[in-house]
Amino acid sequence: MKNIPLAELMRPKSISEFVGQKHMMGDNSPFRLMIEDGKLHSMIFWGPPGVGKTTLALLISSVSNREFFTLSAVSAGVKDVRSVIDKASECEKSPILFIDEIHRFSKSQQDSLLNAVETGKIILIGATTENPSFEVITPLLSRTQVYVLEPLSKDDLLEIINRTVKVLADYFDIKIVFKEIEALLRISGGDARKLINAIEIISDAVSKTDGEVAIDNEKTKKIIQQRIVTYDKKGETHYDVISAFIKSIRGSDPNAAVYWLARMIVGGEDPLFIARRMLILASEDIGNANPTALVIANNCFDAVNKVGYPECRIILSQTAIYLACSPKSNASYMAINEAMRMVEKQGDLPVPLHLRNAPTKLMSELGYGNDYKYAHDYNQNFVTQEFLPDQISNTVFYNPGKNKRENDLRNYLKTLWKDKYGY
């Protein structure tokens, strides 16, 4: 249909055309003013795929009139970094070096950036889908500002659909009207690039001689499903496959878990990415139903880090099967979420006086620590007393799951607290 991919053609040429990230790009926001003033610093964009990390980096380069160099952490090495730094000396302004998937850079590769970032020889913009606290070395983190990019809203995606349809009509005389968009949104998964690519696939199936073509959910699914989707560790189906993997383990299906694991292994997925996801799942979805799951998942992460491919596939498989076969509970996950909601709602409630330390005479005189009962001084190392602020006394955050181990915990808590928490 065209030589330039539609997703590239759709990249905004000005700040006003950028869609999403209103917390960063809204009128008079500090980030937007920084771009418009051209007073840039090195930064890292952290967010899910297809929310504008690369687009924003290109836009910053354009608005600030700076040379733009780009490297992919998947294929670039220290030599490539040094080559860009050498070229930076020839630029009138400090150029922008954009590194996609910067979390895949090794320590030595990240080290090679430090001096140039420190001296302002380059403006580094890194993009990552992983938490930079874990994946980016501390010295580089301290020299950059991390910006969190949020998932695109439905309104953002709808705006992208409307703009894409307009481009197709204006530039290629292809007239499409989406009567329904639910299927299109599901296919995109909130990824703007996947959304535009899906519309491009649909446009390829539409003839200019058809006039205005109405597309509903059924037509969308039929056209898209004719395209074979392969695993792409760079992002296209990366999150779909890891989602299927995690949901298979959560659903206690070891066979499906191993299949999706194999899809990732054959596709060349970073084994530590897989191990990290299982480590999170062991606490979020299994928790106290089987506390050993967290120990095994943690050991898996360490072992995979030491061994690497191809042998680590065995360790990953063993762990995935163990987690899938384990009893499940999200009680701990729900407890911390509920407690955090309470904190946001109630604010910083005062700590009860009897729970406070009294390191000074004045604090003792004010009653700090008075009436506190030391549990180990009592039978069975327990004594009834209040540990929550008065305003939320008796509030239950932890509801033990319905499994053997947590049923035992429920009975134990009921024995201790009687009717206080309703266990």
C-alpha cells in the first residue's frame, strides 16, 4: 500500500500532535516547558510498550533542534556507544542519544555512558519497559531523571484511531469508518503502535474502489486473524505471551505454562525477565498458601542468572511447573492494596501512644510507651491489645485464602483475637 509504515507516518511533528501522557505533556507542565525552553537533561522513560517513549524522544530532538542518534541495547555494544560520543564532539549542541531497551545494556555498556552524561557531552534518553531501579546501574540513575509513562486511555486510543483514519483518507484515498472499535482496542492491548499496525492491516484489505468501507468488530477480527503473529521479544506480542504464561500458572495449568514458556525460550526472551515475573507471581498469586514458592522462585532467579541459556530452560521449567501445581492465594496482595487505599483515604493517622518509643525523659512524661504489653511476657507469647490507630480499629486487611495452610492461619488468628477481626 505504501513505502513508509503507517506507524512512522503517524509520528507527531509537533508537541500539540502528541497523544497521551497528559501528566507530562499538558499545558504549562514542567516537562513540556523544559522541552519548549530547550533546557534538557538526561532522562529515562519507563512505561509499557506503545505509549510514546520513542516518539517523545524524537519529538524532543526536533523541538530542541538537536542531532539525534539512536542505539538498540539488543544489538549495540560499548564500541557503538563510543562512536556516538566521538561524533557528539562535532555537534553544535549536545546531541540526543536515544537507547531503546536500555535495561538490556550490561554494566560495562552503561558504565561507558557515565562520563559523557556527567559532562553533558550527550543528552541521554533511555527507554525501558522494566523498573530502572533494578535494571539501570546506580551511577547512571543518579545522573538521569526517570519519567514514568502511563498506559494510554481509551480516549487517547480513540484519538489515534480518528487521526489514522484521516491520514488514510487524505494521503491514500482509503476511506474506512469504524462502526465498532472494541475488537480493535483488544487487539492493540493499549499499544499505539499495535493499534496503528492493525489499522494498516485492515487498510491493506480494503480497495480504493470500494468507496467508504464500514468496519465492525467481526470484520476487524476476521482481517487481523488472517495475519500470522509470531513471538517478538521486542514488544509486538511480548506482553501477550508473558500474560498467557502468568495466567496459566495462576490458573494451575502446568501444561499451558510450559507451552508459553517454550514460546518465550524459542523466541529468545531474556531468561531473567521470565524468572522475575515468576518471582512476583510467587508472592502475588500463591503467597501464604505455600510460602516455599517464593523461596523456590527466588532461587530460580539466582540460578538462571548464574547459568544462562540453554541450561537455564530446565530451571525455568521446574519452577513454572512447581508454581502452577501450588495452591493459590492472593490474600497478601489484596491486604497491602487495601491497606494502601486506607492510608490514601485516612492520611497519616497518629501512632497510638502505647506503641511509640520513649528514648527521652520528655517522651516518657508525655506517655510514650505507657501501657504497652510485651507479648513475650504473656502465655503463648500473646496478649490482647490495640495495634491500629483508634480511627480504624478492628479494620481487616488480611483475609486468609481458602486453602489448607491459610485455613490453619485463620483458625490460629481466631484463637488469638476471638471476635475482634471476625476470623
